[in-house]
Amino acid sequence: MQLEEMQKLVIDSLEDLKAVNIIVLDVSDKTSVTDRMIIASGTSSRHVKGLAENVIADAKKAGCPALGSEGEVDAEWVLVDLGDVLVHVMKPETRELYDLEELWTFVSRED
């Protein structure tokens, strides 16, 4: 599956279960680990877990099973690894604390 198709699949899957504040970060020029990070919030631990499970199920149905996932037990922050796309589903307070958007969009400047 092409990168853009995988990105759309993930966004559609998150939107299906009413994820909040979905953003896509292109990190291809910042890391060799992945090309895109998709970050979304759930309204509760149960919602976070359900969102992540939905992404995993939809990716599997599309023939691209997740390479791994973690964080489902506490479901404060669940990471789903789809190779070229990493999905972070977080409770709002966890998302605010770690502020991945700022971390991955920071551009260092030379003096």
C-alpha cells in the first residue's frame, strides 16, 4: 500500500470513531524510522484504546497488518506502528504533556 493510501486509511479509521484533533506530521526529513506521524486524541482511556484497535483492524483488513503496538493496557497513549506511518492516540492531557507536535516540528537554526 502506498504511503498516501495508508495515511488516508488511518485518518478514516480514526474519524470513524470520532477521534479529536487529528494531525499529520511529515517527518521523512527528520528521521529514517518513519515518514509520517499521525497524532489524535481520544476522550477517555477506553476511547483511546478503541481508536487504536480500530486502526489496527482496518490496516489488517487492507492487507497491511500493524508491525506492533504498545500502551493498550493503560491506554493513556497507544502507539501503532504501521511502518511508514506511526499512529499516536492519546488522552488530551497526555498529548499536552508530551507535545509531540512541537517536538517533531521544531527546526533547529544555525547562528
